[in-house]
Amino acid sequence: MKAETHPWEKIYAENKWPYDQPISGFQDIAKVFQDHECKTILDLGCGNGRNALAFENENLMVFGVDIALTGLQMTKVRYAAENQTARLLQCDFRAPLPFRKNSFDGLFSTQVIHHARLEQVRVAIQEARRVLKSGGIAFISVSGKLDEDEEFEEIEPNTYIPLAGNEKGLPHHIFTVEEVEREFGEFVLEDISVRANGHVIAIGAKNRQSGAYPQPHLPRRRCAPASVRPGEKCLANRVAGYHRRAGEHIVGRHLANKERNVNYEIKKQRLGLHINRVRLFLVVLDP
């Protein structure tokens, strides 16, 4: 399923996503991140940025990824309204994430990774572990129950596709608590709770993985390019080869609203190491 035809792209493009505020219990999650001295957070499936910006306002450095380009555009506008710089990348959680291992102190993903067949969900779980530092904290929620007023077709055990509605054709893997314990077994599971009358299973976990890089890394390879129509303004979603030292975080200046290859001076957010020049291939959005 291509990014430009993905149901979530259509949902955001047609403004059919009704949620604009951070999730319930957000402050508790932010406090756990802070108590564990998490500084860099990956928001896996950030959508319109409602949670990403809220974490940012709690002095956490958030990196948002999503398959829906329109959702990322909404996030960028949301950040710009508060004079903040969004760190966003378009990519698909069903494939390996474009980050090096041990890149983040924390990971947040709410009602995202179950939107796939089980084999792809397992990829997302393994990638979450890979990019999370040793001892890193993860908050992930998945679906535990189908909506009773919708019609579904089962395409594999416990995986269904809606036959109508906004998410028509999009797989939904429905978890049980026992399956959560099994599939997330390589994490240290701190808490599993069933919420919203069984529709949501929330997972609080810590990564077992050993070894860590000192700071987050920018994408190590090019993501699948978004479909860009002539004259269309869009968000930076491709990063070509670059040179940097471990531990750098780089934020490029905004370019004109067209694609171009440019060698330019970068704006620096120092995390303890010096940064040189980088060569980026960007498509950018003006808010």
C-alpha cells in the first residue's frame, strides 16, 4: 500500500480525524519519561502532532514519523503556531525504520502498529526495540477489540479489514493480553492495562537491549519518496547521504518550495559535539 493511497493519508487529507488534544493520561506518561531522564522521544505514528507537541512542551525532544504526509504537514503547522521547530520524517512503520539502533531514550506510539498483518506488526515491535536505547522507556497501545457497529473480514487469524468507513481495507490486528505478553516478550513489561471497554490495550515497557549511542541519529538512508504534484508544497521527507559524527542532531534551514540538491550551512542544536557541513536532498513546507 503506497503512502499517497494509504487510508490514513485520505483521513487527514479529508480532515476526518476527530482528535486534536493529547491522549488521556498524557501527563502521567510525560512524567515517567522525565523521571527516567528521557530526553529524546520517537513518536511512532505521530499523525497530526497532537501528542508530539505536547511532549515538546514538557521539555522533551520529539522526533515524529508517520506514513501520512498530510498529517505531517498538520504537525508542522501546529509546531509553527507555537514558534517551535518540528523534527519530522515520512516513513512506514511496517518496514525497517530509517534510524540507527539505540537512537532514542523513549518511544511513544498510540493505536498505530496494530494497523497491519501480524508479520508486519512484529517488524514494528522489533524496530521499536532496535531504535530504543538500553533501558529506554516505551509506551505503546494496540487494539484489543473490534468496533461492534462495523463490518469486517478476517484475512488471517485475529487480523481483520473493515469493509467500509475511513479505514476500509486497512488491516487491524486484534491483540489479547496473552498475545501482548508473547509478542512484546523481549521488552521488560512494566504494565499492561485494558482500557476503553476492551478496545485499547496499553503497554508500558523498558528495553532490555544493551549498548547505546550517546545521542539520536538522523535517518541513515533515504525513505520512500512522497508523491509530489507540480507546485505542491510538502514536508521534508527525503534525506540523502550526509556526513556527521555520532551524537549530532541537525536541523536544516528551510529552502524554497521546490526540490533541489544543496550544500549549505546548517542551524545547529548542540548535544555536546561539533557539527560540520551536510548535504541534504529536501522537499520542504512553508507553514
